[in-house]
Amino acid sequence: MANTSSSNSTKKSVKEHRLPAIIDIGETKPIDTSLLEFDKKNPRLMTGDDYSVVDDIAIITSYREIAALDELITSICSNEYIDLEPLIVIGKDTGPFVVLEGNRRLAAIKLISNPKLAADCKISLPKDISAGVRRSIEKVSVHRVAKATDAEAFIGFKHINGPHRWDAYAKAKFVAAWYKRDRDTGLTIDSIARQTGDTNNTIRAYIGSVFVLNQAENANLFEISNRYNKTRFAFSHLYTALGRKEYVNFLGLEKGWDTEPSDTPVPTKNIKKLKETLEYLYGSRRDDKKPLIESQNPDLKHLGECLANTTALARIRSGDMLNVAYAEIDGPRLFGEALILANAKLERVIDLLPKFDGDKALLIVASDLLTRAETIATMMSKISSRHKK
């Protein structure tokens, strides 16, 4: 009995001395910014490159590259912090609190508050920051939620189809993780689309493409950080390609595969084709392979048509450039265009013929042109005769 009484007394003592919450769950109010921490899993950092999140310097350095921090810092230092929209946070009653929404604002606040941190991050601050600006960032409004998923719909809408959009890959990673976590509870892609204010087709393309990409990464077939071009990851190449029947057929994806995509959409027998496709889209820095896609239009369309054509695909696999391989498909049209263009150039030469000054080197060029023209005419006549038989 004595032990029970002592235990009850201890529990009562702990309860009596529990510190009050700085901010209750569901409450919105200003709190000290020193209590705020970065979200190391923020989708804005999900760019496909390996950004370090070991400390504030690493995180802020990452945001400096992808989130236009300089503009926000200048705005705050010119107008003070405008506390219109609360940051969304989670954490223990007494803090610290992780910022789920508003990490870019938090980065600017930390930098303005701490010139040494700004110097360490190689970010320049405006000179003579006023006392009013510094006071405006001592406390900012936050809204506390119990868990990250409670803020998912709001964050998704704001950054997928709202005023502060992430890039395509960050959006896709966000909705794919949401769908994968909750699909067993009945969450559908259509439901995510409604909650984020985007179309069903777009969200489906995002999620399906992330699952295909994850399959390749998990099988050690592809790494985003190993892409040949070190510019922003062109995720749109992949989800646009997977919306074309040539790529779908080449990879052996089932009809309607992206309605409720599996974690491994590409059949095992076609796994090498997945590696092949991603290298065509993005290249490989490690293997010094340039991508075949230089511009999405028309290269993505042309590559798809090459994948569906045995001869053109053999050309690509042998190392030929995309335009060479595509000539196997669109050769007649390309020949006609080239011939018409050459004829137009010659018409221009005839117009300028009175300006010829007797240069013998140009006479040699004209002689070469005559030889080529006769060769073209002779070969065309022979080919035409064969086609008539």
C-alpha cells in the first residue's frame, strides 16, 4: 500500500509541475522564432539532388539555390515581416517546433536575426537593418497541428495548384508519398486531386511517374544525381513520356497502369528497358552518356517513335544520334524538305549571279554543285524506276 501511495503521489507531483503548452494543438498565435526549427523532410528540398540537411547552414544553403531567398530577405528588410499567414508547426507542448509550412520564411528570419549565420551561408544582408525589422521577426504567428498529415491538404493545395508552387518533382514526391501511405485506407488519386485543386490526370501522372522512378532507383538502375546535365531535374520529361503510348508499350506497362499504380509498375522482363529509357531521357554522367533529349519538343516525340521502330531503335542502341535514328522513320519527308531547301538556295544564287566577279574558287564550287545535282537526279530516277516495277 505504501508503494502504491508513493507512486500516486509521484504521478500527482509530475502532473502538478507539468509546464503549460506554449501553444495548444489547433491554436494560432505568435511565438518566439527561436523555438522554430526546419523540416528536414520538406518537399521543396526533394529536387532529385543530394542536398545536405545536417544543420541550419546546410539547409539554408540548399534553399539559397532553389528558393530565391535573396528576394524574400530584401522584402522583409524593406517592409518588415508581414505576419499575414501563420507558419504550420508540430512539436511538443514546450517546443521546439518543426515548421511544416513556411521553411523559406524561417530561413529568411534566421538569416536576418543572425548575421554570422548569413556569412557562413555566403548570403549578403542589406546594410543597416532597422530595429523595427528586427522586432518584427522576434515573434511570428504559427498554427500548431498534432501531426504532419493534419496539414497535408492545405500544404498540397498551396504548393501544387496554389500561389506558391513547388517544381514538378517536389509536387510529385509529395502526392506520391501521401498516396502510398494512405491508399490502404481508401485514399484515391481522385481524392488527392480534389484536395489539392489539381486535375486527376496531372496527379495520376505525377504519382505513376514517381513510382516508376522509385522502381528504377531501388533496382540501382538509375540515380537522379547521376544525370548528365546538372541543371534542375527535368521531371516533366518522364511524366510526359509515360503519357505517350510508344513509351508505355516499350516498357510493357499495362493498360490503365497509373489508375492505381503498383510500387513496381514495369514488368521484371522489361527492367533493362527502363534503365535504357531513363538514360535516353537523362543520360549518365558516370558513363559519360549524353541524353538524347535536348528539348522536350520535338525530341520526346521523336524518341518515342524510334522506340517503336525496330530499325530506328537499333540505330540508337548502336550509338547514333536521335536525328540519325529518326531519319529511318521520317526519311522521305526529311529528304523532300532538304531537296526543296537546296533548290531555294540555288534560286537565290541565280538571282545574285550578276554579282559574280570571276572568282575561280567559286567556279570550282559551282562545278561540285553540278556533279552533286547530276548524282541526285540519276539516283532518284533509278529509285523511282524500281518503285514502278
